[in-house]
Amino acid sequence: MKAPRPRSSTEYVREFRERMRREGYVKKDVWILPQHAPALAMVERRLRQPGGMGAGHAEGGGFPAWTTRSLHAALADTAPVRAGEVVLELLEGVEPSLHLVMREYGDLPIFIAVSGEQISVESLMWPVEDVADPAAFNAHVLRTHKVLPLSTMGVEIIGGVACYIMSGALDTRSSLDNVLFEIETLAENVLGAAEAYTPFLRPEVFAVEAAA
């Protein structure tokens, strides 16, 4: 039996936009220098909180190194998980990992792995076969990657299918607030990249997404 086709990130973009409109948010385009993208992303997230610019992430140092299980326990006690905005699952195996479903981002799935001194955070973009001209797309991504703060794109085999993924990384001694910030940043970047890069998809795939 053929493995189910990985769900495209453009589907999550569509669901995310619908949810944001239902909740009364409005989309605003701004023009900034590329190096200020991380600061803008942080401001945007703070302005979505009831406390506005008064809400933010605490900073600190001297944190113990996370393991997959200790990070799972800590994330399980965070407000987004308790409120059901994020569904958290521990995937057992030789190398355990975490699976998050970001309800506020159209049920976007994110995977977290802790290995050595690094925490990696990843999400699927598209199967490579969905891109009309991978060489041209790859060149464009390399030219524009700076507009995606704290995230990079690459290709991995998922379920036997070559797929574009977006990922970010942190030190295992990062604060929990910084881990949450990385997760939110990746989710934002996946949706932003899906919107920006959709024209590179094959005509039949692009037509379906444009009509949705």
C-alpha cells in the first residue's frame, strides 16, 4: 500500500488565515531592513497577547541541559499546552522525540528532537516533487533565507518521500521561554514561507492552492 502523501504546508496557511480572521486579527504588511526581522516577529507575537507589548519572554541563564523527557514535562505545564492551543505528544523510540500540533497555526505539526548539545525543531514544507523547478527554487531560497529569522530550509526523506523542511536549533541549556520562542518562530516562518514560495509549485498544485 502506498504511504499517505505528506500534508502540504499551504494547507496549514489556509487554516491559519481562517482562524486569525475569525478571532478578529487583521494582517498588516510592513517594510523593514532584513536584520530587524527577528525583532518584528517578537513584537508581532506580543501584540497578539492580551497584555500587548507588556507581555514577553523572560530571559535567564545557567539552565540545566534539557533531555527529550524533561523538555516534554516542562512543555506539558506551559499555558499553550494546558489551554489546548498546542497538543503535545512524546514519541517513544531509540531516540525519543516530541510531536506538537499547533492549533493556532492551522494544526501545523512540529517535531522536536534533543541530541547531544542541540535541540532541533522541524516542520514539513512540501514534497520536492511538488516544486516545478527545484534548482530555481533552491537558488531563490538561498537568496531570500535571511527574511526567515532563526530558521533554515533543507531536504529530508520523510516516509520514503523527499521533502523540503524548515528547521531551527537551540542549545540544550536554553531557557524554556527561548524554546517556546523558537517553536513559535518556526511556526510563523513555515506559514510565511509557504505563502511566499507557493508560486514555485507545479502549475496544478499552485492552481489548487490558489483556489482554496
